[in-house]
Amino acid sequence: MTEAYVTQDEFKRLEARVSTVEHEVDGEKMLSRYILTQARQNGDDLAALKTRVDRVEAKVDRIETVVGSLRKEFSLMRMEFSTMKEALPSIVADAMREVLRESRGR
């Protein structure tokens, strides 16, 4: 059996290497914790944004419904206006004939 002795210098180099590895592991742990924290925060932010987007979509849907109703109502008013515009000359003519009849009858 051969005995191997470690010199003081070799021991210090080994100790330095072990210390470096420990710091790297601690650094990786800290980085992993930071990434996990950021992922959780981002998940919470995304959930909040999704909720807001859902609310905005619901409002837009209601606005679309109102705009659709207004379009129908406007179309009906346009048709009624066109009908009245076509009938206006005969209404005025009838009213004028009535006025003239009444004025002659006096």
C-alpha cells in the first residue's frame, strides 16, 4: 500500500477549487430562485392582463351590439325619410289646394 501525502500548497489549491465550486453552486441557486420569482411574477402579471383583456373584449362585444342596433335604426330612419321626401310634394300640394279652397270659400 502506498501512502500519498498532500503538501500544504496542494491542499490550498484544492481548498480554493472547492471554494470556487461552492460559490458557483450558491450562485446557481440564487439565479434559480431569481428566475423562479420572476416567472411567478410574470405569471401573475399575465393573469391580470388576461383578466383585463377579457373585460375589454366583453365591453367591445356590448359596443358592437349597440352599434348594430343603431345601424338598423338609422337604416329605418333613412327609409322613412326617403318615403317622406317622396311624399312631401304631394302633401304640400294637397295642403295648398285645401288652403286655396278655404280662401275661395270665404
